[in-house]
Amino acid sequence: MIVRRVAVAGLLAGAAAPVLAQGAAAPAADLHADVSPDIIVTAPFSRDRATVLSGITVLQGTELTRQLRPTIGDTLSRQPGVSSTSFGPNASRPILRGFQGERVRILTDGIGSFDVSNTSVDHAVIINPQFADRIEILRGPASLLYGSSAIGGVVNVIDKRIPREVPTEAVHLDVLGTYGSAANERSTAGVIEVPIADHIVVHADASYSKTDDLKIGNFVLSAPARAEALASADPAAQSLASLKDRLPNTSSRTWNVGAGAAYIDENGSLGIGYGHYDSLYGVPTRFDLATGEGEAVRLKVRQDRFDVRSEINVGGDVVDAIKVRAGYAKYQHSELEDDGSIGTTFYNQGLEGRVEVSQARRNIGSGTWRGGTGVQLFTRDFDVIGDEAFIPRNKTVQLGVFTLQEFDFGALKAEVAGRYENANVKASVGDFRGAPVFVNRSFDLFSGSVGASYGLFGDWRLGVNLSHTERGPAAEELLANGPHAGTQAYEVGNPDFVKERANGAELILRGKGEGYRFEASVYFNRFNNYIYETQTGMIEDDLPVFEFRQASARYLGAEAQGDITIARFGETDLKVDALADYTDARLLGGLGPVPRIPPFRVLGGVGLANDRWDARAEVEHSSRQAKVAAFETETAGFTMVNAAFSFRPFATRKDTSIVVSANNIFDVDARRHASFLKDFAPLAGRDIRVSLRFTI
């Protein structure tokens, strides 16, 4: 991971094509300076964390280094309200409040990842967390500014491939090296930024990682799956019950390179970036427990991506700034058979652009008013070619208009947000699996939220937010009809689905003071025409059938996080922290629980910290999940113990550090209930990790 501390002014820069003043000195920036976690930049304008009416997590600095894993899902899985799809160690996507896939948007600097990770859980997210400066997680209705589908939330990974500031150094260099014992992980990443004139900065980055098959705490199969395998009359199936210690077919090799440049002065910025991503990784096998058969699929992934970001700092009485952010990428991956031949290839071309106008703060009566309004365009041209193509070629176009208005009356603060989006999914194929497919579905989607918070005392605030969201069915939910080798499932959609509607409410309490911080949320969502994927019990092409269906549903949950300094020894603080989260989701009409919902989880830690070093031990307990859908097995609870030590050898360079961590110290068998593969792929066993980050 490359954590480059960005100046606040730089983080606030988002995007847009400026007419820049000539001759003005570009503002120099100390790229080693800390940025307050109380500043949230995932919005048209920067916001005070205390007033955002949604659950929020910010990960940066040494904490981000400690949490870093090869995938964004595993990097964030210990944050409140966040779980992971855990489809092996190479394809892990965040789950927010029990929502996954289309209902969670994964962004890089406000623009989508242009991959197909939302299409299927075996597909990796093409965002390299090694290059993250900062990751912001917004759960709930605050995410509506980034798409009508993102009711679960938004994960925004902020990097600096397009520079935001002119460094104070002649050359700014960041290097990271990591070793992880569980997968024999060897990774390195580097970033260099050079100011070549008063206003121009060039950037280059590269990374490489390689892993072996993952070490696990015990058996490959869960206890129920082992019992089923042993009950088979086939010796090949019986032998599956003895698989242990390593998770087969999970090795990987990934590299990517990128470059960027920006013109920056006091009136704004204009920058471009390019990145190439290349990976070969395996996904755990979903075995047939009756016969012992199963495909060991490997995915060969490639993406080329181009980005633009610019901003005009207008500074007027009406308009404060105009921002533009745009990206385009060509993506493909091939699913390789056991003999290395290509079985199926996925192609995706994506384009996304946003224009945002931030309003100047204005006085209204005894308070102030500011806001931001914008337009967003997203297109995706998606095709799957091969014997196991499970979806016909299709194109998705989404055009949205959104606004966020914030009112500040001192103790009372309020906000109103709205979004209109037209989403169109089109497929016209003369022959797909022996029949023509002609689908052209268009959905008009209206979403909005209104909320207020009140200052109770000191820095404590209580807020409430009410929301209405509408989501159009995704192409996969409408059009899927075929076998998918990566997930070892036969997937079936429904072209007649109607749009999904939800009404929700969230209550938020936040407070902080000398030596402590606390935040808690309680939320409720009621869905009409909720789309979910469930196993039917049928078999097609020797694969279990998973079908998309619609029903009414409701989600109810809570999450809390906090920390407190309980003692001080000279310059060293003794801190205690904890988080907890819980989601209960049910299909109404007697249909039972929503599939794959994470159980109650609590995590607590104690640590010592000062300017030069910190040490921490933590315990994570995930409860047994007994609320299961049809054909879904229960998941046993687990308790995992972790510890870490971080050392910053240079007093003037706090972003140079050595981090040593021991994860899952007692080598327990841990499985995430939200994973499609939880009966076939446990989490990593004992993992000793060493990371060295060097910055000049």
C-alpha cells in the first residue's frame, strides 16, 4: 500500500476542465502531512463527518497499512457494518450492511472500477489497495449521489495517480514491501512524483505480487459438507473430507503499472492518468459432494484504464467550484480450464463521467446554506463468449441528475438529497443458447432523502435520515441463463423484473471529546420487488441452479464503533476500542431469511501508542448464523485473535514505518456466512505479515 498523506486542499479537489490563470505560483504541498479523518470528501464538497447523516468509516495512515490485504474486500472486512464475499483470497468484494453486488458501489476517486466484480463473486475488483492514500466507506443513503443502485453504500478508494498537489521535494518517492506467511505472499509497490515545473507534476506507479495456495486453519470443507461427502458411495467424494491445511487452486500473480500528470495552480487543476492491470488467479473449487468432481478454474484478467480529473475554483458568490471526473476502461478475463485452455471469456467496456457544481455558502436567516448539483453518465458494453456463457451480450446506459443541499443553523443542521436516473438495459442476440434474445428495458428511477441532526452538548449530535430509493434490475438479474464455471452454478434471471423500491430510516448518534470518540447507527429498510438470488434445489448441466427472484423484504440493523484513552504514560496512550454490527434481513410473505446475511459480529482491541510506535491486540468474534434460506447451511461462529506492532523510525517522517502483525494467531477455522463458497473455502489460517513502507 502506498499511503501518501495529502493536504486538505488537495483532497477537496475533485475534477473539471479549468481555464487556469497563467503565472500564479502553484501551491506547494507537504505530502507527508496528516489529513483529519473528520473531513469527508466523498461528496460534491467536503463535509464535516459529524454532520453526515449516514454511517461512515475512514481508513488511512498506519491503520490502513495494518489492515492491508491483496483485495479490497479483505482489507475492509474488519470495519463496522462491513463484511466480505470471501470467494477465496483473490476475489473478495465488500459487503455493506448485508448488501452486496449491485447494491454496493466500489469507486476509485469517485468513479467506478470498470470491472465485472458486481456480475459474479468470483470476479476480482480491479482496484489495487496498495496505492490507496485513504479509503472512505459511506453506508446508507449518502451513497445516492453515486448511483441509484448503491443503497448499501459506497467504498471510495482515493489514490494519487492523477496528482493533486505540487510536492515540496524535488522527487517524492513511496515504496512498500509486504510478506504474508499464510499464502507466502510477496508484494512490492512503488510510486514516484516529480514536479517538472512550477505547475506540472508527473507521476508513475508500479506493483507486483505473487502468492501460493492459501494456508487454512483446518479442513477445506465445513463440517456439514464433510458429513455429506463421507455419506457418498463414491470414494472420490469421500476423499474430499480429508482435504486440509491448504486451500487448493488459490495461488495468484498480479502486476500493474500506471502513469499520470497534472497541471495545478491556485485556480484549479487538470490531470490525466493511465493504468494497466494484469492478473492470473485461481478460485476455490465448489465440489460435487456426491461424486467428488469439480472444476479448478483460473482467471486471466487484464484491464486498460484512462482517467481525467479537473477542477475550476470559481470562488464566486453563487458557484464555488466546478468539477469534472471521467474514466474509460477496456476489461477482459478468461476462465481457464484445468488443462489451461480457455473456456469462457468476459469482455467489458465501461465509461463513466460526472460534472459537479458546488454552490458557494450563503446566509439564509440565522444560518447558512450550501450545496452541490451534478449529472452522471455511465455506460457498460458487456459480452461473454464461450461454451459456458451464461448471459447474452448486453449494453447498460444510466443517466442521472443529483443534488445535495445542506443547511446549517448552528445546533440544528439539515440536508436534502435527490436523484433522478434513467437506466436502460438492452440485449439483441439472434442466437443465445439455442434461442433469440431481444430485451430492451428502461426504468425511470427517483430517489431522495431528507434528514436533520441536532447538537446535544459539546461535540455530541443526534441525527435522523429518511430515504426513498429506486433501483432498476441489472443486466445479470434480467438476462442470466446458463452455466458459470467460476461459481460452479447454473444462473437464471428474469427479463420481466420490475424496478425495486425501498423506504428507509436511519438514526445516528455521534460524539467525541478529549481522548474518546463514539458513533452508532440504527437503520431500517422496507423493500418492494426486492431482487435476490437463491438456490432452487434443481440441477442443470450437472450444476446447482441459482435463480434470481423478486419479493418484499425488510432489513433491520445496527452498528457502533468507539475508542477511548484510559491512561497516559508520559507520551504513550493506553487505548481501548470496539465495534459491533448486526443485520437481520427477511423476505416477507413467509419466504424466510434473505440468503447470505452476515451474523452478529463484535471486535475489541487494546493498544499502546505514541508518535514513534504503537502496539495492539484484538479479538474478533463472529456469531453462529442460524437464520438461513432454503438450501443454505448454517455457519458456525468463530473467535479470532490478532496482534500488531508498528514502528516509525524517523520523527520527521511518520509515514515511513515497519508494521508486523500476527493474524488468526490460534489458527481457527473461520468462515464468512455471506460467502457463496463458505462450505468450501475458509478464511486464512495463521498469517504473520511484515510490511515496510519507505517514503522520501
